[in-house]
Amino acid sequence: MKSRLIALPLILLLAISCSQKQVHIEPRDEAPWYGWNKYQLKQEDSLERYGHELISNTSYYLGPKGTVAALTNGMNCQNCHLEGGTLPWGNNYSAVISTYPKFRARSGGIETISKRVNDCMERSLNGKPLDSNSREMQAIIAYMKWLGEGVSKGTTPRGAGIKDLPELDRPADPTHGLLVYQQQCQSCHGANGAGQANPDGYGYTYPPLWGPNSYNTGAGLYRISRLAGYVKYNMPFGLAKYHSPVLTDAESWDVAAYINSMPHPVKDISGDWPDISKKPKDHPFGPFADGRSEAEHKYGPWAKK
């Protein structure tokens, strides 16, 4: 199958005005990975089609009123992995098949794809794991394999996952983040962060960002570096793109700090990071090997003292 890299034109560094501020535009000097869309699934790819459907409409099948099982909080996988995990720096699935199984310091061992999927089930969807031998798990893996065709084993294509943001020289500020949230996020996600549920009772048009139906404290997005990078290149949804962001870096850090300062379901992560020296700089729960406080780890700055 042909590579899934789509050639994009070269552009210069531009700036756009947003409330009298200058926002950096990502130069497209190298085409990022961009996934196939659902319309390119062949009719005979029934397992892959089902996998796409599970990623897109997780709540319908596996939510609180799921038609297959009641396992999750009602969010859909693509609330975090945009457009079925196909967008550049939209937390996509481009490197899943090419890099798994692999060692992950969080668990301290080699993880399979099914283990990684169940991490999302238990953390981002604050639910219970799928049977690794179930048709649903096999369909999700088949869909990820279909997306990852053309990516060489052991490689991570440009545009994979979430793009890192330059660090601030100050702590990320939840108070300023509230103002950013009110201006840029509240119209979709609500003043109470509860999102907008779909009228049919399955899933969300705009997912909850905190509260009992959101991701828990063990989720990747509970680290503000992950959330800030995700916000910067994807939010506000429908307006921001990786090559034309709306928020500044500082606004992205601060709104991420605000969102993650609000209440989230609590996950038992006592077994995470058996080697505490491997904890990420913004992992917000001790103990730590460097003597910094939990607040310093959660909000930064992380430059060496």
C-alpha cells in the first residue's frame, strides 16, 4: 500500500492577529503523517471497519449504556485521538504498530498494543479493561494496523502523537488559564467543564474536561505538557490546525494548568513508575528522585536549578 504521507505545500513563517497578539505558525517544511480516512476502508475490511467504529463511537458500544458492554465513562476514543486517530499532532495512532511491543517506564515492563489500549480504557475513559481476546480488541488493533501501513517498523513519523511545546520560564498559571478557558473553550465545553452530551445519550459532541465523566488522574492528558501540546495544535476545535494555531504557547500551558487543576476522577497509580527516576518532569505525584515538590512537577518550570 502506498505511504500515507500526503504532500503539503511549503509555507513561510506567518503570524495571525488574535486580540492584538502574534501567534506562531508552524512551517510546513516537511510533510507530516496524515492517516487514511474511513472512506478508504474497503468493503471487505470488516474488522478494520468495526475498529474504526469503536474508536469513533466508543460510548455506543462500550459506554455506560453500551450495546456490547458497560466499561467506560461515556467518552469516545476520538475525543482525544481526533478524527479516528488520523490528524497530525492530534494524538494520532501512526506509530502504534511500528513501535509496539515496547518497554514503557510507567509500567516498568514490555507492553503490547492490547495493554496500551487498555491503559486508555482504564485511564482516559476511566473504565475497565477490554478482554484482550475479544472481537472488539482485535478490531481496534486491526484498525491501528490498517492506519500504520506504510510506516516502517521501529520508526515514528513526523506528526505522530502530540507535539511538544517550548517550556515556559515560569510556572503554568491556572488563574490566567481560567481566562483563556472562558474566552476560547467555555462555549463548547461549558462553564462547569462538563462538555455537551449527544442528544441520543451516547458520547459527547464536546467532551467533559473535568468532573466525574472526564479522564482520570492516571491519564496521559493529566500531565500538562501533553494537554498543552494537544490544545495548542488542535483547539479551539474546528479553528486551530497544526500549521495555524489560535492560542499562544503561554495560553496553551496556562489553560492546560487550569483544566488539570480542576477535579478529576482519581486513579490508583501506586504501581506506576517503579523506577521513580524515570518519572516525567510534569508527573504531578510523588515521590520524586529530584526533591522538587508536587506543585513544581505539575506546573513547572522544569529547568535545572
